[in-house]
Amino acid sequence: MIDATIKQNRYLLVAGLLQLIYGGIEILDCLTVLLVAGGVLENPYLPFIFAETNRTFEQHPLAIFALFVFFTHFRIFSGVGVLRNRAWGFWAMVFSLTSTVVMTPWFLPLSGIDIALLAVIMSCLLLGYFRDRPLMQPPPG
């Protein structure tokens, strides 16, 4: 499953594996939200910083579920793509990580953990992809 070139690039290997682990954690979040929506489980999450996010979670947990499924899908999809050495995997990972940054304020304080992991994954992704390439090439001649 893991491309031989990716196995040699530790940064991309780590980015892909961490993104898959992150996707696995998101699967647990999706299941938790479904259990909360079904009344089987009390909301185990800390209160979010914005009251509107808390109300949405309490009154419309399936709306939150749809958001979690979106993130779960793109984390797993992009992790597999990067590990298979596919350009779409790289761009899907950039998209999913950027989306997480955009959504972070609404899910604080828990999203602070997301941001810490995101920083590691994004750093590995960029270091693995760009390596030692210069920002600018010297002029010819």
C-alpha cells in the first residue's frame, strides 16, 4: 500500500501515517456524535467557547456529525493518497488541514489539540514535498 518512494521520504511517510491516525480518531468522534444524537451517551466533550456551537451540538447533533464525516473522509482519503504517492493526496491533505484551521475557532478549546497535530502534519508534508528546493532560482548565466 505504501509507495516505495514514500517509504524513503520519512517526512511524507510520517505525514501520511499521522493523517490516517487522525482520521481514525475522527471515526471515534463520528461514532460519539451518533451515540449522543441517539440519546445513548451524554455529551462527553468540554463546552465549546462559542455558545452557538454548543447549542448546535445539543439541538442538531447530526449537523455536527456531517461536519465530522467531512473531516474524517478527507483525512483518510488524503493520508492514503500521500502514502500512495499521488498528487491528489497532497492537495487533499492541504485542503483538509486548511479546513481544520478555518474551523478551529468554533471548536475551541478541544480544537487546540487539532492545531498542534495539524502543525506537525503540515510541517512534515511541506518538508517532505519541497525538501531542499530553493524559493527562487538564480538568474541564468
